[in-house]
Amino acid sequence: MGLLQVTDRGLHCAAGNFHIDPWKTVERALITHAHADHARGGSKRYLCAAPGVSVLRERLGRETSIEGISYGERRVMDGVTVSFHPAGHLLGAAQIRVEHRGEVWVVSGDYKTQPDPTCATFEPVKCDTFVTESTFGLPIYRWPEPAAVIRELHEWWSTNQQAGRTSIVFAYSLGKAQRILAQLDGSVGPILVHPAIAAMLPHYGAEGVRFPPTDNAAKDNLRATAGRALVIAPPAADDSALVRAAGEVSTAFASGWMAVRGTRRWRAADRGFVMSDHADWAGLNDAITATGAGRVLVTHGYTKPLVRWLRERGLEADELATQFVGEREDRE
């Protein structure tokens, strides 16, 4: 396969003696971002982009050996040059550029091309081989403008207030929740966040991300703000004491899957907001084109349709089997 090979421990660079987002313990792990399907504990040493160090340490444990380097900074490992570049997925998310003897690969991890006030914007990196995700690798997935989605969310919140209902938005506890929160207007009403989300906010704040005032979504706070508050919670909390304590509620999911009507009905949500931290069909194609890569390896998601499409465009494209899963309705 070339410079990088899939092994039983993950994507491995033998020349540089390191793994990228390994799914088993290794000596030296380079991590694209802190989501659990890409960042697993137990390895001896970790290297990531500097803005993501504290989030990764929150996820893997405070005693974990983690080093961060600035975006664009080059590091040589046994003759292989590596660098981290913004992926636009969440705080500290990176594409990893690997260069050896004139051959350049870029492993994108998860990425999106839409703007996000909570992380650095996706940066195309020229390469020979590009490893891309394909979580939403079908033409039906096309994201609306983020500002329009936030306007819809504010309108829904205000409508619920008029009806005396608490608004609950379910969003991943790392990345999506902070992206929504950073764009909320705190003057509309009180904002409560689930403890799993609250735990991440100081790490974002340390990197200069600003949020409106919030309080924890504890039972007392939920009861005191019933009918007025907007609550942000992870999807796993959709049938929990948190929801029951809020009284009369209206629920919504924020996800790329909400672009498909049947998904919202399956989750029994009152509302779906189309917002993803992954690239849509247009974003995937734009990103791939911008790399100038002649070879594209497609992983996690709708791999076959994207591979077929890329081949029709004259690119060398193949599936790359990994354990990465991308965005799912039941994650986080």
C-alpha cells in the first residue's frame, strides 16, 4: 500500500515507527482528534495538535503522556517528517501529513469544511495520497448554512417558551455541543448544559473560545427554569432523569442525519436541526480536489459510492478498511 499500512493495531508507518489513531495500544500514537473512535487509551506516548492537548488529556486521563505541536510545525521521526494541519472537526482536530523520500500522504481523520467558531478552519494540504472519511459520502447530504440553522434553533426555542415548554437539544458532548453553544444568544433565556458537556468547556475557554453564561442541567436548575431554558445534552440522555425533571419539553437532535426525514421520526424528536461536524458531499469533493492527490483512500462511511464516483472522475481510489465509524446517531 505504500508509506502507511493497515495492521491489527491500526494505520502504521513502519519507516517512522508510529501509528495514526491506533485502535490497540502502541508505543507511539499520532492522534487526529479526541473522539473515542480515534483516540483510545493505553498507548505509551501520544502526539497531537497543540490546541487539542487538554481535551485529549480529559478523555484519556491526566497521567497520560501527551505532547502537542503547533499546526504546521514539522517533526522528524526516524527520518519521516510529520506535521498537523487544521481539520475543522472540533477543537484541536488535525489532518496528519506524513512525508518520506519524496512521498506525501495526508490522513484527514474526521473533517468539515464549514466555518466553526470553536476550532480552526479546515486547511487543504497538498499530497500524493489522501485518506478521507466518507461518513456522509452520498449526494443527498448537503448542509445548510450554519447561521441559518442557528436562526431556526432560536426561533424554535422562543416558540417553546411561549408554550411553556423547555427546549432540549441533543448533540455530541465534544464538538457539536460546543459549536451550538458558542452561537447561542444568552439573552433569549437560561442555558443549561449536561455535565459531560460542561466538563469540556474550560478546555475550549483556555483556547480563547467564548460561550454565553450557562448552568449545569441539574434537577434543581431544570425545575427552576422549566418552560424557559434551552438544555444541551448528549444523545444518550434522551431517556433520562434529566428529561423527566424538565417538565413539559420539546426535543430536537442536531446532526447531519437529520437531513433524512426518517431519522428524526426514528429518534422520536420533535425537531431536527441539520448540523454536522463532518463534510457533506460537496465538502468531501472540494477537499479531495484541493489536495491535488492522484490517489484517494476512502474510509468509514459510504465508502463504495464515493470510491466509484472518484474513479469516474479519473482518480485512483480504493476503500481503506479501518475501525473508525464517523458520526452515528447513538454516539456520545
